[in-house]
Amino acid sequence: MIGGILTAFEIRPAVASDLPRIMSLDHSSLSDYVWQLELRREAGQTSASFREVRLPRSIEVRYPRNSALLADEWMRRDLVLVALQDGIPIGYLCAIEERTLAVACVTDIVVAPAQRRKGAASALLTATQTWALERGVHRLILEMQSKNHGCIRLAQKFGHDFCGYNDQYYPTQDVALFFGRAIK
């Protein structure tokens, strides 16, 4: 049970036969909020601030990575986990470890639309924290688009705090937000 939701998810490392299924998942999401970036530049000083803004209507948040290149990107990840329900992959998570800094960064969390808000992403993130601890990682960082309200809420639910951003980070030119926390 995670967050009061009974889960029936098996979490395991991805295998080659999972790739077609997880590549075919709908990677987009809907959002009613965006973290709006405001940059102020004055002589000798630049300041950035974010504010959560409710949008007048829901928007589709397109996945920021080229779906044709996903399988190649997964091969360069240190961790690719899948969430299975009844033996079928319904979500995945990818992470990169920076061993010299004892930091891991979650680059992707995707769950099939019909399975969202049922605990699959939480189960994937919990398994990632366990993996990170076993490897001696001291800090876990989650990367996401400023429009991905669901992922922002997931990061906050797991105790991650806003720790930075990168403007025009993705090939789509979207802003990336970073939320991190020490893990013990």
C-alpha cells in the first residue's frame, strides 16, 4: 500500500522484450498548472522566480524527448525500471548515476494514462530510492518539464524540494525543473 492506495504493481529492471511496450505508451499528459518562469535582468544582477499558475483550460504536455531515440537513450541509463500490472508493462522510470558526486537523477517517469494516479509512479520512485541507497547515492534529483504538474506533485509528495532549473533544456525548448532530496 502506497499513500493509501492498494497497488498491484510489480517493479523490476527492464528487459529487451519490454521495450516495444514501453515505447508505445502515451508519454503525454494533461496539466491545469504550469510553473511560470520570470527572469529579471538588471545591471550586474539576474534573478529568476517561479510561480505556479492555473491555466484557463487543461493543456496537453507533449513528452520532451524524441520518441524515436528513446531505446538508444535507455541503453545509456544506469537504471531502467518497469512497473507491471498483471505481467504487462504499464510504466517505467529511468535514472542516471553520477558516482563521483553520489547523486542520481531521474530523467523519465512515464505511466500509461489509464493507470495514472493509482500508485505506479510512487512504486517506481520508491524502488529507485532503494536502488540509490544500495549504491551509496546520497542525493536523488528528479528532472521534469515546468508544465508537468503531476510529476511536480509526485516530487513534492516524496519530500523533494525545488533545487534548480534550466531554460530551454529539452529539444522542445521547454524549461526543466529539478527537485532533489537527500536520501538516507
